Amino acid sequence: MSRAAAVSVVVLSLVALSLVACGPPPAPRRSEVDLVTTAEKSGWITTGRYDEAVRLCRDLARVYPAAARCDRYGVTPEGRDMVYLVVSQDGVLSPEEAARRRRPVIFVQAGIHAGEIEGKDAGFALLRDVLDGTVAGEPLTAVTVVFVPVVNPDGHERFGPAHRVNQRGPAEMGFRTTAQNLNLNRDYVKVDAPETAALLELFARWDPVIYVDLHTTDGAKFEHDVAVLVAPLGARPDGLERTAKTLSDALQARLAAASHLPLDFYPSFDVYDDPSSGFTTGDAPAR
């Protein structure tokens, strides 16, 4: 070996040893990273593009590495990474560790209809505030939250002002269906879309006890400002409907105490566009 080659080997070895000794780079300080959504900055008038969702996911994990993890669970037909954020204030950030500890997992998804996108921004704002300590009581030391900010990234990036003309904001939003013109909220059974297949695989891996699907009804003409449906509603041999009712009643009471006017059902008419037909209630069929 030549002298120059030997020196190169020594230098590279010293660099490698220094990296091992130093360990991973320290997490950036909270003040160094912008974790505020475009929605908040605009007074909830506009929503950010999909790259903001990916950045917020990764930045929350960088700033709070002991309590948050961002990962990819698939790729869309147009080549976009599908990301999710895991948050646990005591560091239970893998499905294996959650299963080992018998940790309840709450799976939250937004943007399956990408024009109904408020859940994306609200989810990031809430989880940031939990990690910041703004939300009192450290609520995520007893559960782990898995948050998928946008189930339909390709539809999200089909951005425009007229996709939901009767909806009160945002100024521009994504589209209901995917790049393949598939409605992901009608694809759980047939699983035609790669987005659905990836989502179901992620869901099975985490095995959650509560599954939250966030939609928006800004264009519906009724007085109530939020509807929270907790299933199952019908009687079951295991009595799970009683647990659902207890949770629903508690949520309705908390929302009312916070000056909301909530509903515990979705106001859909039995006969389309006919209020005299009454509301449809009950568990939704498989879709």
C-alpha cells in the first residue's frame, strides 16, 4: 500500500470513529423549526400543499425524537410518498412495542376526500401542541396515536378553488378522487387503489382500538357545527355498542361545554334532497 493510501485509510478511520463517538446529531431546538401550518398562519383561510404535510411530519419527528416518529407507508400512482406520524409521550413508537405493552392505539386519518382537508391541519396543530406541552396532562402517555394526514395525496395536489363550490373554505383545496379517479372512501372492500392497500396494511400492522376518519361538511346546510359518529350503533353480542355510546355521550358533552353545537349522527336524508323523509341513522355498510 502506498503512503498516500495508508494516510487516507487512517483519516477515514478517524472520521468513522469520531462519528460513532459523537452519536447522532442533536435534535434541533423548537425555536429553530417552523411547525405552524399554513392554515393557522392564514387565519384558517388557506391550506398548505402536500409537501408541507410531509415536512411537518418529518420536522415534528426531528424536534421530538423521543416522542414522535415519521415514516412512509407507501407510494401513490403519481410517485408521492404516503407518510404517517406516530406520537407517544413515553416513547411507544412501534407496533411491536405497542403490542408488547398492550398499549391502546388510536388510528387517525384525514384527507381520504382531499377536498375535505380540515382534519389534516387540525391534526398537525393538536399533535404539535401536545408535544410542545401546550396541552396539559400529557394525554399521550397512556395511548399511542398514529396520524395519516392525507390518505389521498394525488387528489390533494389536484388543487383548485372550485372543487367544492358550496363549501366554506379553504380558498383552494384538493379533489375528491385519486389520480386514477377512484374514491378511496368506497374502496375498502374491493381495494382497487394502491393507496387503499397500503392504508389497510398499515392499519393491520398497528391493530388500533379506535379508528378515526376525519371528513368535512362545510357545505351542508344545517345549524350544527360538528358531527361525531361513534360506531357501532346497533346491538352486538359483545356489547361493544354500549362502550360506543359511553364514548359518544362523553364527546358530545365535552364539545357542548366548549361552545360547539354537536350532532351524534350525520344528517343524511332517507330520500335524497327530501327533508320530510327524515334522517338516515345506523351503522354504515361495508364500502
